[in-house]
Amino acid sequence: MEKESGMTDLSIVIVNWNTRQLVLDCIRSIYETAKECRMQVIVVDNASEDGSVQAVRQQFPQVEVIENRENLGFARGNNQGMAVAEGRYLCLINSDVVVLEGCLNHLMNYLDAHPQVGMVGPKLLWKDRTLQWSCRKFPSLWNTFCPAVGLPRLFPRVPFFSGEHMGYFPHDRVCQVDVLVGAFLMVRREAYEQVGGMDENYFMYCEEVDWCRRFHDAGWKIVFLPEAQAVHYGGGSSDREPVRFFREYCLSLVKYWKKHHSPLEVCLFRLIFFLRQVWRWPLRFVLYAASSLLGKAEKKDYYRKKLQMIYTGMRCIFKTC
């Protein structure tokens, strides 16, 4: 695609909720690794109480900040940012991501060279630089059933038993995929304008799966590009309230299935998910009891939260949403 004179190359949207230091590190990495890019950085803050907005404005006055008075969620926050984006490419980056050298340029160059691709994502690494799975298949009954009964653990290299996550894929080559993890996505403006923004019925979780399905249905390719790399710490916001966020995850799953699958498939999905939680309960309870008896307070608290999450999952998976 030929660049228009003076046009912004890239608009980056970062949704933030109480991750002050992470979002500052994220912004810093963006400016340090894409110095020659004509770039617009937009931070959408969902009513943080940790001084995030003030810190961003002080340290990066060139960043555009949208300050919400309440937490509007991930999908709606990204839509707010994309609505004011001016770039020919739009990039959604989680606040707990550090962009590595050349990452943004690799992604833009790939989109320049492949006009049929509507969305591209980089290789994501954990803090210790080990691989983080970022490629997925669209959810189905089979790939929901497989992890529920532990088949990916028994057959880790067999795609048929892999479940939704592509753990068998070494993430070492360019690959067209169904879904990319929403921590870092770059999309073509034409594709965004055709498909529209994220579905705001999802407060958090599954919005990227839904978005990828809509890109796919509109005829756009979705590609994983390993030459582009970034570090994703993971859990920047959700670690603060794991039970609450797991509830949001369960509710979003049901919303996705009700939107894209038949009523019978939704019922079967709910049953599989419920049974998966039931099967986890005995082991978690034994570990919780053992931690209590041994006086290991940290472990006890960890397994208590796990039990609460299982209970929450069993309850809300059957809620109408």
C-alpha cells in the first residue's frame, strides 16, 4: 500500500486499568523501538485509582489520553481508542506488554506486502523469554471437550487432541490462523472499517475471538508473524481480583457461544464446561485441606481462590446472558 504524504502510519490503543508502571513501560518500549514511525499513541484509562493518568501525562505528554469515569471494559475501551485513531493501521496492545525492537515495523511491513491480510499478530514471550502460545482455533465442542478430559496433556503434539490452544505449533513460522490472542493485534484500517469495532457486549474476554471470527467471515486473513516479537507479562489487571475476572470469563464464553452456535451446541458446551469444573473440585479441595493442616498460609489462600473460581464457574456458566 502506498503511503499518503503526512498520513499517520500507526495508531496504537492501550486500555489501562490500575497498571501504572506496566503502562508506562509499555509506552516507553513503543517509542524506543519504532523511532522512525509516524505514530499516534492513545491510552484509554478505565477509571484507574493508582495515578496512571497523571503519570502518563507527565512522562509522555505526546500521548492522547481518554479518561473514563468508570471501568467500561476492554472491548468498549478499545473501541473508544479506535474511534479517534488516524493511522492507516490500528494496533491494540495490552498495558502489560513490552514491545521488542523491530516488532511494529515487521507487522506494518507485512501488512504493506499482503493486502488480503486484515489482522496480524507477533510472537508473544513470557517475562523469562519463553514461548507464550498466541495462536488458537475457533471454539468448537470437540476442542472444548479435549482439555476438559486432559487430552492435550496426554497428546501434546497431536493437533486433533490439542483443544482450542495450538500448543503443538512451535510458533516458528508465518501461519494463517483462526484466532490471535488479544494482547497484541494489528489491523488494517480498511478491514476495521468493514468489520467494525469489538462487540461491546463482552466486558472482558472472548472479544478478540469474536472479532477474529467476524474478520474471517468478512473474508480477511489473520496471520501470525514470528519475526515480530513482544513480551507479555500476563494478568496485569486480572491478578488483582482473580475470582471476579474468572466470572467475567465464564459469562463471556456463554455470550460467544450463544452468538455463534446453535442452541443445542450451547447446551452441550455448558455441560462440558460444568463437568470440567466438577472434576477439578476434589483435587483442589484436598490440596486446600493439606495446606491448612500444614500451616502453609500462602498455599491455603491460593487453593481457596481456586475453589472459589470453580464454584463461580459452575454457577455462572448456566446464567442467561
